[in-house]
Amino acid sequence: MIIRSACFIKSSTSLKQCPASSKPEFGFIGRSNVGKSSLINMLTGWSKLAKTSGHPGKTRTINHFLINESWYLVDLPGYGYAKVSARLREGWIKAVYDYIKKRKNLVSLFVLLDSRIAPQKSDIEFMEFLGVTQVPFARVFTKSDKLSPSALINSINKYNKEMLKNWEILPVTFISSVPKRTGREEILKYIEESINNLSNDL
């Protein structure tokens, strides 16, 4: 897929504020500081499309970006650590879960996982929630350039071992590195194929 255009459309604090559900959507989500905004910018080729920050919890709204005037890339608030009040954090959680469960044109979620960190309870539980609610998703292991090839394989295997305790089949998995642009073509191809399959089913 060639990205010809990418533009910010709207930030929403609830499902009802989101743009009309007329185009396919692909959501990006993960624990705070997993590198979500950097990955989005790398995928689209627009370095300042999504705001990046060294402070966890920067994304606090559901952000829609229109790509090639044909589909939405959705930047979702991260879960986990953030220096905000419990009440505000609960608001994010409700908005995100409402979006995930009720957004009819959500084609797939990309769940970002920091390849340098051992399997986290919040990640495992979130993916189990997606499985139970039958929300299609793919895993994206970020910051792969920070590890040696063998350490990266070991890290992914730890996640696989943990997930296979409750999963029969593991989800589609990508490995990414923003500096090396690793995973860009594979993820965009997955999105393109998903859109094509959606069109064929109509």
C-alpha cells in the first residue's frame, strides 16, 4: 500500500463523538509509552501526524486520521501507567472499551507490545478480552532494534508461551522498529488485504 495522503480528522472523548462510521477503521492501542505514536508516524510517512511524547499517557482521546481518503487509522489512549487522576483514567477506559465493542466499522486492532519487556498482566488480560468479545486483532512487537535477534526471539516466545495457556491459535504478529522502518510494509499490506477482503464480502 502506498500512503498518498494522511490527515487528522477529529479527537473524541466518547464513541458518540467519533466521525460517522462510513469507512473501515484500524485501531492502534497498547500500554503507555509503548511507541504507538511513533509507529503511526512511521507507517504513514508523516513524522508529525501523531503527537509523540516522553511522558506516558499522552494520548487521552480517540484520534481519527483519514488515510488515502478511504480508511481511518485510529490512535487510541494507552492503558497502564499515566500521571492522571483515577477518575480521568476510568473515563479513558470506558471510552476505549465502548469503541472496541460497539464500533461497527472497526476492522482490526493492532495491540502494541514492547519487545524489551516481559509479558505484562495488563497486555495478556486485554488480549483475552479481545478474544472473548471476538474483536479481530494483531500483535505488534515494538522497539525491536533495542534487542539482539536472539533476545527478540526469546521475548516473543515468552509471550507465545504465556498466551498459549488460554489460546489455541496465536494472533497475527508483526515486528517493528521505527528507526529501521521494520514492519512497515507488512503492516500496510495486512491493512490493504483486510480492506480488500471486506469489499469482497459486501
